[in-house]
Amino acid sequence: MKAEQESPKSVVEDSHKSHGLNRRNFLRGSIAAVAVTVPAMGISEIKKASGAPAAPEAPAPETPKGPPAKSLLVLRKNCTGCNSCVYACSLFHDGHVRPATARIYVRRVKGIVDVPNICWHCIDAPCVEACPVTPKKAIYKDKETNVIKFTDEKLCLGAKCNKCVDACPPQYLRVHPETLRPLFCDLCGGDPQCVKACARQSRETGEVLRADPRVGGVHRSFRDVTPDEAVEGLIKSLYYPNVEGERR
């Protein structure tokens, strides 16, 4: 019995059918892959891929700011000596933590009490009055911001003089370890970083530093109290009066 031979026509038809089936399977697979991929893309990515302009992002809400600070107040009895104010100050002014160049510093006296030393931004500015440089003084008090500024740092005599340091009523002023010029508090442009750092650290102990938009008045009674005098008062009010002892 002769083997049946397929006609050329049937071979062509089967080839077309097989080719069409493979093509349909390929298209189905491609569509399925796209369907899986698209949900994984973000809307903005899809728009970017399609060339459509992306919608503008909503600006972040701005934190309302109070009036610029013109003076500082420190409640000494609440200070724990954490030095967060010192670190924040030097980081803001120098770009790195360096307590020796901070415009605020904390002294631990007699191993008992921590006393923050700040510039009181005195109305009469004894440091400016003490500057012997003439005819133009090396420092001046800015009436708008209430801070002491250098007229010109080159005019400052530095270690040869330091009369401004000696004239400071609360014994706050100190000099830069390299330039030997006095370090004046500039209130960080009216937004003191020490106050912010202190607020984050002193929630349990109570407020230590406060920025005030007013000039003077608030801290007049504090200004003439030296760190050593402040310590004596704090020891009597917070601890048993013992000169040698530790905290109790």
C-alpha cells in the first residue's frame, strides 16, 4: 500500500497555521509581560517614558518663624551640662563641632553646678566702650540686630589688648584659640541655634535657653552676676550647702 503523500497545498496551510499560532503566543506573552511591568512603574515614570510633562511637585509647607531674636535669656538652674548648645553653635559657625570656638559655653564649677555662659547683649555695651582703637573702634553695636560686630577684624588688636574681654560684666567674652580675637555672639542671624538644640534636650528638665525679640529688660538682673556668683546662689537653692561635696 503506497504511503499517502501530503499535497504541497496542505503543507503550506499547516506551515501558515503553525506560524500564526507561534505569533499569537508570542503576542500574548508580550502583552502579559507589559501588564506585569506597568503596575510596577510609578505614574511619574510612566509619564516620563511617554514624554508627557510631569506635574509640578507641591512645595513643602514652611515652618512659621517668630520675630528675630535680639537677646538671650538663660535659666541657669535648669542646665544639665549636656553641651548641646555648644555643639550646635560651633557646628553652625564653623561647619564642625569645636567647643573652643563656640559663642556659648558651659562651665562646671566646683564639680557641682553647670553654668551656661552667654552674651547678654547689653544695651550699654561695655565691651564696645572699652575698645581703645581710634578714631574708629574695632567693634560696634548694631542697633537693628542688637549684636556686637567687628567694624573691621584687622583693626582689632587681639591678644595685645583684649580690653573688651576684661570689660564684659558677666565675664562671658573669650578669645578664638587661633586668631586670639574675641568671639561675639551674633544670635545666628536672629535664629539662635543654641536655643533650638537646648529645646530638644531639655524637655524633662525644663527650659534653659530662651530667645527674646526684645532688647534688654528681660535679663537686666542677670547681667551683673558672674559665673562664680551664680554658682553660689545655685548651690544654696538646689543642693545642700557643702563646698566640697558632690551632687546629692
